[in-house]
Amino acid sequence: MSYLDNILFAILLAVGFGYFFMSVKKIRRNINLGTDVDRYDNPKARWANMAMIALGQSKMVKRPVAGIMHIIVYLGFIIINIELLEIIIDGLFGTHRIFAFLGTTYDVLIASFEILAVLVLVAVIVFWTRRNVIKLKRFISSDLTGWPKNDANYILYFEVVLMTLFLLMNASDLHLQNVPGGFSHFIKAGYFPISQFIEPVFNGMSNELVMLLTEVFWWLHITGILIFMNYLYFSKHLHILLAFPNTYFANLNPLGQFDNLASVTTEVKLMMDPNADPFAAAPVDANAVPSKFGASDVQDLNWVQLLNAYTCTECGRCTSACPANITGKKLSPRKIMMDTRDRLEEVGKNIDANKGIFIPDNKSLLNDYITAEELWACTSCNACVEECPVNISPLSIIMDMRRYLVMEQSAAPMPLNAMMTNIENNGAPWQYNQQDRLNWKNEK
């Protein structure tokens, strides 16, 4: 490479990584729009959670075919990109296979990269077939149309192109390494178990043409990686990065344990304690905005729930296990997460357009994105939480929005309102006078 090539490569890297870090900054800003919640307790359990689920893919393999294929793509993505470090050094300094001094270790690395590349191609073909030929139900449901459906295919095409360019780059490089007497700066380095079978394609071509093709493959490969990296912001494949913090900050409590609002808990304790002095409570700031019960928009959710929304893989495992969805109800836990992310992105764009300030847009997550019918269809069984391969909790969002409907809008379904009225008047869910509650003991 000439110095001009090195400069152009440095500019390409700066633009690619610069745009990526701008996107990361936006995501972090949007997630921090959520309310605070303490998820820093029990670090030992949290690290174990992350190692087992995000790194170890333990929940993915519950469905073996998809799980094994996903592990192959996952390992391929991580391990093959180790070579990215060598590409960056070679691109910046004009060297050729700078790590060749590792000898046998280098040969093993290159060989493993190539084998993984082929396995990734096989896995991608399987994934594409499942989506577009077999058409598994969870990939063709009504909540996965338009961009979400196309996005999944775009990523698969990306993977095919990147792996193909990687193998072509190695094959043309190998051809120039084998030129009798050596050619230019191409030193003999690496073992190529796959691309050695592609290398004969370049027989009969001039060395200069093969060198030009090598550079084209090299530039397209690194450019493709940078494009893919920046595409993640717009894609469901953001979970490649966010699965790790998402599993670390996941709720460690038993699935059936719900949180209580601190303000409501305080009021109940005052009501239940005959010795409590209600006037001894902490003074309330008259100018303070009262906190909302539950959530009607993304700013009312906590930051972990917003992290969940960005981490969603849109795989549909949650929806395929949802009893409400299976029986024909409108609810789809996957849609709950996708809608939350879409609304959060909308709010973020509003803030960007108004120089860091959110201007009310007369829209909200509730009603404009998620309907009350969807929320009340949920049985709160936690099947969606149990199924999610990265520990996302659609149920927590559903319950917070239900809480808003009940406590802020008194908009619970009629049977639920009747039950709460009975509890208030009779001390029980049933419509019996309190004096008659023990009459059953006299029945024979």
C-alpha cells in the first residue's frame, strides 16, 4: 500500500468508529431517560448470569437446531473478527500479515478462521431457509412485517458477503504467496484449508490483476465490517453488544415476585399501624411534580426496561410461548418490546431535533403503540420471561402499564373493577356481606 492508502484507511476507520460511538452515545442517552432502579446488588450472581446466558448461550440451546446454528454464527462473528486487529495494523502501516511471526499459532488461527467462515455460511443458509422457505410461524406472524422482517434477512446477506470476501481475500493472497521467487510484499504465512480450493480460480491471471483483486477484497471486507458495525444501531442485532449488560442487570428475584410502589407501601403501612402518626411523614414539596403510578410512556419505565427494549432480538420465542397469543388474543410480547423501542427512538429523535429538550408530541406508548386490549390479555404467567434467550422481561412493562390504567385512569376491565369494589366494601373479592362470610360452615 502507498502512504495515500494508509491515510485513506485511517480516515475510513475514524469515520466508521466515530459514527459508531455517536450511536452508542444516543443509545445510552435514550436508556437513561428511564427512571432509576437499583440493579447493582449481588454482583457475583449477576456475573454468573451474564457468563451463563450471554456468553454461554445456555437458553439458546433449549431449541437445539436454532441454538447450535446461533452458537456457530456467534463464535464465528467473535473469533473471525480477531483478525480485524491484524487488518487494522496492516492497513495503517502498510504491512502484510503482521502477526505471521507467531508461526504455527498463526497457521492454526487462520485455519480456524476459515473453517468457522464456512460453518457460518452453512448456518446462515439454514437460518435463511427457516425464515423464507419453511416459514416458521414465529417468523411470519403479523407483528413481524415490514422493516423487522427485512432487517433479519439483511443481516443474513451481510454475513454471506463478509464471509465470502474473507475467503476470497485469503485465496487471492495465497495465490500471490505461491508466486515462484516471491511477489511484492506477499510473504508466506498462514494455513488455508478452505481458500486453497478457491485459489485455482486465479490461475491464468496476471500477478498484477490478482494483486488488484486482493486489495479490492481487502477494502470491501474491512468496509463491510465497519458498515455492519454501524448498521447495528438500526437493527435488532444490537443484542450482539447489549446482551451482556442486559443479562447482568436482569431481575434476580423469583419470576412471580412483583415490585411494590414505595409510596403505596408507605400509605398502607400508615393505614395498618394504629400507632403511626400520619403527620410525622416527611414534608412534601408543594412545587414538586407528583410521581406517576405506573407507566404510560417510555420515560415512566425504568432504565433496565428500556435496555430490554434495545436488546430484544425479535426472535419471537416469547410470543410463541405466550398462552394468550396461542389462543388468538391480540397480545404479542415481542411486539411489546418492539413498540417500546420504536417509541423510545421517536422520543430520542424529538430530543435531537429540539436541542436536547423533549417537546411533548401528544403521543405516548400507551394507546399510540400498545393498546389496553393487549395489556389485559396477559395472564402474567411469565412464559415470555422464561423463554427469552437474553433475559428480557416484557411482563414488567405490561404490569407497569396496567398499573397506570388502574391507579391513574381507573380504566380496569369491569370484572376487575367489581372485584376491587367488593374488596373495598366486603373485605373479600366476592359479593357477600361481611357478616355472611362464614355462613358456609353451617352448610351440610
